[in-house]
Amino acid sequence: MARWNEVVLGFVKCGLLFGIMFAVLGIFFLNCIGPWLNSPNYKPPHLSFIGDPSTSMGIAFETPEACNATVYYGLSETDLNMSQTDNQLRTLHFFNLTNLLPNMTYYYLINASERNYAFMNVVETFRTAPPFGSKDPIHFAVLGDTRPDIFGMTKHKELLDLIKPRKPDFILNVGDIVLGPTYTHQWDRFFYEIGDIAKNIPYMVSMGNHEHHEAGGEADAGRTYLKYMHFPGVEEYYAFNYSNACFISMNIQSEESITAEQLDWLNKTLTNANNSVEINWIIVYFHTPPYCTTESHPVIVERVVEPYLVPFKVDLVLAGHHHHYERLEIDGISYVISGGGGAELDLFVTPTEWTSSIANTYQFCDILINGTVLNLYCVDYNNLIIDQLTLTAWRNV
């Protein structure tokens, strides 16, 4: 009888184990399901800066089937009197609307004679930047590590729903937007998640390690990122000026990505920015932070921070990679880690000697530059402000 009870108990334990396994697999499966699976290789329009943000706007989208496409645009919803046509049958469509007027709201509509997807023949809007050096206010949001975790869960869309009513001029994502670069459905998911906001507001991304080589993507080396993203210059790293600020995006998704070519470009970009009388602010953003409570990255400090960021007196450095919020003050530079954009949070965070603020939560940063004053607010997923930073410009004042 005792032996029979042991057998029964063994079956019960096995049943519980299998039940837990199926439950975990079920959660993984359910969280990976979404509208993006019904339309593979479908990416609604998303805006980005390709040239001068005050006189141009980039529009990109992907259609599951090849087609010709035309973008009609103008200063009135009822008078889209300008157009740009792509006369080649293709699935990936990139447009750069140029010769626009600064600080103006434009209306646009996408049309393709062979196809009619949901985003086509719908009038949308975007706004060009103020003239360079105008000192008009700049409002932008920052978040990072918005990729799904291994269970397919992310807070990315919920955070964007909090950002959208704030009406920023653009969004910066400091990288890790997919779990792995070879997972095609995750790119579809990312563009689905940003679709509601990026059709009107430029969404700029720095390359993360998960876009470059993580999760089975060693052979990709960032090629899929470059396939879908449309930014200035070489696109792995780029810069743009907006009002009285220079924004510099670097490819620091690993220490190996800090190439001599990129450092030469950084030196020239920082030199030009510091020599410009129109610029009060220099803001640099990339994926892996030089300083962090969970792990330091001395190679970045040695190769980027000490020879470039400190001598050129960069005002603000934005990064992610580590899944929490942290603000550090070192050598007169404010470093902000905004890695709570959706992926699994860090388990333990303990302040360093340089840490001014730290929080283990999902969040984004809401930043407003008004002339020579910069205010940064860290907002958690409950829409509560959990940290605040104010900086005063010293450059060209």
C-alpha cells in the first residue's frame, strides 16, 4: 500500500511539473500573439530625420507585396499639392520629403495603385523643426530596451501610450528594440507598436546589442537594423541639429563597435557643434552606458568618455542596456540610463558613489529644452514623476 502511495505521489508530482511547464509555455505563446502575426512584413509608416529636420522629413513603410507608391503632401489637408513617387515595384519604401518650410505642420497621404493597405489613403500630419539656432523649445522623449522578454512581454506600447498625449517633437530609443535581429516577426511587432505615434512623430533609434548580434543573430551584424532604419549619414551612427541643440547617436552596442572610423566622425561632429554659435546643447545617446550600478564598462570610458565627451563638455549622455533607471553625475556630465522601456527589469540595483537617482521600474524620460534651460523628468509606467533634473546651458550664452 505504501508503495502504491509512492507511485501515486510520483504521478502527481510529474503532473504538477508538466502543468507548470505547459503554463509557462502557454504564457510565452499568448504573449507572442498579436496583430503583427496576421500581416507578416507589414510595417505602417514611421517618420525619421534623414536630413535637416527643419526642411525635410523621412517617411518609411513596408508592404507585404511589391507595389509602386506615392506620397502626396502639402500645408492643407484639402490641398496636397506636392508629391513624390517611387516608380519601382518594391516592398520597402523610403521617402525623404525635402524643401519644406521650418516650423510648419504638413499633411500627407500614401497611395499605391496596385495595393490598398490600411494606412493608405489616410491623411496624416507631421511638423518640421524650428529654424536651426532659433532657440525655440524642444520637447522629446527617451526610452530604451523596449524589446520583449523571453516570454514575449514588454511595456513598450503602454509607455508610448503615456508619451503620445505629451506631444513630443520626436522620440529617442537608445536600443534593444527586438530580442534578436533574425526574428522577422519581432521587427513586425516593433513597427506595429510604434505605428500609432511614429506616423506623426519621428522615432530615432540607436543600435543595441540585440539588433546587432544577440539571440541567434551573430551572422546578422546589424544588417537588418540598417535594412529597416533610415537615418542621416552611415545610419549606424548619425547626428542632427534641432533648434539650438545637437543630437549625436553613436553605435556603442558593444565595446567592439567603437571603431576608429566612428571616433574620427565623433571628433569632427563634436568639433563642428562646439564651433557653431547656434548651438547651446550637445546631447549624446547610445546603448551601452560607460557607468552603471550593475556593471561598469571601462573601455567606453577610456575610448569615448575621457578623450571626447569630457574635453568637449557634452551636456547630457543618454543610454540603456541595463534595465532600470539611473542618473549619475561624473566630471560635470549628467549620465541617464533609461533602460526600463519594456524588457525584464534588473533584479538588484544598488547606487554607486556617483548615483544621484535610481529606480527599478518601467519608465521613460520626458525632456524639455527651453532656450538655455533643460528640464528632464523621469516618468514611470503609472505616469508618476520619479526623478527630475534641471541643467543650465553654458555654451554660447
